[in-house]
Amino acid sequence: MPEGPELHLASLFVNKMCDGVVFSGPVTKSEVSKCPDVAFTCESYRITAASRGKEVKLTLTPMKSDDDGKRRSKGGQADQPMDIVFRFGMSGYFRFTPEDEVPKHAHLRFYTQEKPRRVLSFVDARRFGSWQPNGTWQPDRGPCIMFEYKSFRENVLSNLSDRAFDRPICEVLLNQKYFNGIGNYLRAEILYRLNIPPFVCARDALEGLELDDGFENWEPLKKEIANTKTPGKPKKKVIKQETGDLLRLCHTVPLEVVSLGGKGYDPEKADYSAFQAWLQCYYVDGMKSIRDHNGRTMWFKGDLGPMPPKELKSPKAKKRAKKDDDHDYTEKKKVAKSETESTGKKRALKKEIPKKEITTHSKRGKATKAQEASLQTETRSSARTKKTSSPTEPAAGRGRRNGRVSRKNSK
């Protein structure tokens, strides 16, 4: 899922590709999309982008000329800028292609004025993303973790009495009201670097932090990132010494991802190698994973903490209610009943194998194969003992009957 760094890189991508490009005509939507239509038509306009946390805003600005009055008289032509706010969902991103190479899942398209035309497309294969014409930043989202650091820090530390901070820190980090831009891989990397167990109370993890942490170079860092272009070669992995300030890492770790180029954001290359080399915890061999109380997978190392989720119970199989008129005692019914009993026993044996809720990701598959092999040997040995014991029982019965007959003859 795209997180704060990827959405910021998306805005940089749009600004880079659309710099000096004139767009024209209506904004078109795909037939399958359920998002709102964008009622914007203009003979010539430009597109710029900005990001804030997990949102990207495109601004469509009409170009002014001497014949503005004539264009307005045609009707339907926009003469005021329009903001469209995008949320990427699970798989959203932007692409800029020739008109005959528009991606399959391009659900919103902006056409250039030139010939042959090019298209800026919002692509979303899974269609969890959305856009809002004439939209604004969502008011229930907090300040951006990357470019509104002081406001972000103040928003968190001044609201620690909120009930939201009663929950484990790994779950609170996904609360966009306070951590706008943090997602699944960022929370894993941040907690891992500070050696904080994922299921400690969020309030306990944050209470000791001061409102002013003395981190003064956040503004120059913002300017440096804003002018960053997509690098041609992946940069080497750099591991820095971390301080114990959780909120500071919520700011600096995403900026590291931006400097790398994100999760291979460039749609033309889609190179994930630099990002994968940067990861220290998320999807890394030797790390553990467990589902949190919301069902999201949490990657970690070491202890869980005092507030882990309870063990998930496997759903019970639904029993079919017997019908009152089910009185068929034929041989077919008996055979069917015996088959169902035998299959039920096999299922019971399979259910006896305990499932571990915490998964350690290293050399996968060997432990499960060993368990299956041991189970098969146990069932085979039990089957052999049954076969060997079954002939002895009738023999013993015959011996007892022969003894009775001999006693009668002796009398």
C-alpha cells in the first residue's frame, strides 16, 4: 500500500512530467469507476501537484489569454482553478504516457493539447483509491509527518489523554488523525530501530517525550527533498545511529524513503532493489509477524509487549441439523454414514495439529513438512497395530468355546 513517502513521490512525479505541458479538453473517467465525475473542461490549462500525508492534490489552472471573454461565451469552459484530492488506496499511482499506451486500469485521464496527445492517468488496479473534485485535505487527518513536523509533534503530545492512546503503539501509529502518512512498513521499521515492542501501550511509549526536541534542521531537509529528482542509480543502504525519540523517527525514516525513490515509485522503471536493500524489518528473513487487533500484519523482532492480541480460535465447523423424516436404513445409507465417519476422523486428526499465531520467517516450509511426516508415521503405526490385534480376538473366542465343549464331554 502506498504510504506518505510514495504519495509525496507521486506529487514530484506529476510536477516533473507536467512542467511546461499544456492540457486541453475534458477530464475523462473510466466507465467502471464509481468515483465522482470531474466537471472540468478547458481549452488550455496546467497541472501541478502537492502532497500531505496520505493525500495528493492536483490543481488544474486555466491559462489566461486575450480571448478569455470569447471562450467563456462558448459555455462550459472553466475559468477558475480546480483542486482534485486523491487517496491512493492499495495500488494507486500516476502515469504519463502516449495516448495509445494508456494503462488498462487508468480510471481518470487528463489529455495534453499537443499532437499526438499524451495522457496523465490515475491508475488503480484494485480500485480502492478515490478522488474528490473541488476537494480539500481531509479535516480529520493530522499534520503531515514529513513536512509539518512541529505541528505533528505538538498534535500528538498535546492529546495523549485521548482514548486512542490506550491502544498498542503499533496500532496507534496507523491512526491518521495523529500519524498522517505512517503505514504498515513504516511502523515496523520505526519500532524495530528503537527496539520498542509493538504491543506496549502507546501512551507509555510517548509520555516521556518533550514538546520541543531540539530538531532544528527539518526545514532545510524539506527544501532538499522538494528539489530531489528520481535518481538514475539506486543509492547504497545507509544505517544511522538512532536516538530514542519515537516521533522524530516518524519524521526522518519516511524522508529516508523519499531520498531512495520510495518503493520503486517511478512507473517507467518499477525498480524495488534500493527500497528492499533499505528495509531492516519489514518482510525480512528472521523477523516475526503477527496480526494485530485490526487484522493488519505487524513485523517485529523480540518481545511482543504486554498487550498482544488473544489467540485466534479456528472457526468451528457448522453441523448440519438432522431432518425428522431421515429414517433411511438401507445399505447405501450405512455405507455413506461409514464414509462420513471415516472422513470426520481424518479431519479431526488434522485439526489436532496446533497452529502458531506468531510466524518466524526463515527457511519456510521445513517445520510444516516435518510435522506432516511425523503425523503420517503415527497414523500408519496405529493402523498396523489395529490390523495385528484384530485376528487374535476371534481366536481367543474360539478357544473359550472349545473349552466349554470339552468340559461338557467330560461330564
